[in-house]
Amino acid sequence: MNLTEIVSKLLDNQVVGTVVLILVAIAIRLLAERFLAKRSNVEAEQRRRTISNLRNGLFFIVLIGLMFIWAPALRTFALSLTAFAVAIILATKEIILCISGSLVKAASRSMRVGNWIEINGTRGEVVDQSLLSTTIQELGNGTGHYDFTGRTIILPNSIFLSSPIVNERFFKRYVIHSFHLMTDPLDDVEIIERSMIDAVVEEMEEHIENATRYNALIEKQAGIDIVDLDPRSTLSITSDGKTKITITAFLPTLHAVPIEQKAVRAGLSELRKQRIAQAQEYASPLPQ
């Protein structure tokens, strides 16, 4: 028996073909990961996205390859496989739902690695995607929270079949941020309001050029008009009769909370001056 015959028999063997296919897929993945690890000019987010896409692509290739390799053997058991398939479907219901959710997610392009998403009250950055699950690094829940909690959450892809996804990919670098300050009816609201807006404008001077470009990019990609870059304020009355000053501005995400703190401190400083002036006025003696 010559070498050609041996190789031909080995390739005709389904077990050997399966092992070779899996080993080739593993080798491709390892070589790709090593190649990307050596490329210092590739960003970490882009590296994670490429590895995730490669792993999912290799999984589908291996799955299709196994179907072709084992197709002749499966034809022999076609009749008995019908009952077996029903049992498998019942036993692997959750897995099938996860795969279906993955297909829906891929078809709708609802997210990709690096996006910030929120689903069922869980919010975070997508760091990995597979056929069965999606891994996110948790962010603080609710608007105004842009820091990671340090917790990693793994979501089964079946959740994407029944729950809406909020994608915050445009707000990863800049965000429409709102905050407020409560005052009494006797306070001079206009001066407090002006001091808070001035503080935001002052802090945004070094970011205004990037904010303008990013705002234009969002409007172009999303096809909608975003709020004006200039900070704006609204006034409202609460149920207990206090005046609520709300400031809304387009801010760099990493600096949104520090800028908010500067503006709130400016408003409180002006409010303190007014309260001191009011106290001195009440304390001054009445004319005889």
C-alpha cells in the first residue's frame, strides 16, 4: 500500500476528517490571535472585534464542514433520525433560542464589539460575541453614569428575541448630558442659571472643535438633527413649589460628570451669595 492510498483512506474516514477540520480551525485562530497581538498599531477594541468575528466565522465553517463529512453516514439513519431530531430539539430548546437570537442580532446589525448597550436594565460595553452568548463590561445603570463597575455580565443570546436593545454607540465619546439644581422661589434664578451655563461653556472651550466634528458625524450617520452644541437650560416648578433649573449640554463622555460638578458648584456659589445678601438685608435695622 503506497502513501497515496493511505492518505486517500484517511481522508475517507469521517473521524480523521473531523479531527483534521477542527485542528485546522484551531490553528487558524491561534495564528490570527498571535498576529494581532504583535500588531501594536491595532487598537484593543478593533483586535477584540476581529477575533470575535473570526471565531464565529470559523465556527460556522466547521459546522458546515462536519455536515458534509458526516452526511453519508447520516443518510443511513434518516428515518430513525426524525424521532431523534425531535428529542434533540426538545432537549436543546435554549441552545436553539440562543442561536436564533444570535442570527437575529447579526441580521439586524443591532450591535458590535465596542458598542455601549442597555437591555432589560443591564447596561455595558460589548467586549465579546459568540453564537450562544454576548459578554459585556457593566456600566453604571441610568443616564449620567459612564464609569465601569468592574463586573462582567454574560447574556444568553435568547434574550435578544424578546427584549429591545438600546444602543448607545454614538454616546461613547460624546453624550447629551442633563443635570439640575433646586432653588427657592425668592432666589434670582436667572443669575444662577447664567453662572451654570458660563461654567459649562468655559469647560467646553478645549473640546468644542472635537464636539462639532463628532456632532456632524452623528447627524450624518444617524440621519437626524442632534441638539445645538450650546448648552441650554429649562425651568420647571416642583410639587413642593421649588424652582428646578435643568442644564442640557453636548459633553465629552469622560468629562461629563466633572463638567457637571463645576457647573453645579458655580450655581451653588451664586446661590450662597444670594442667601448671604438676603440674610444681611433681613438683619439690617429698620429705619426710624
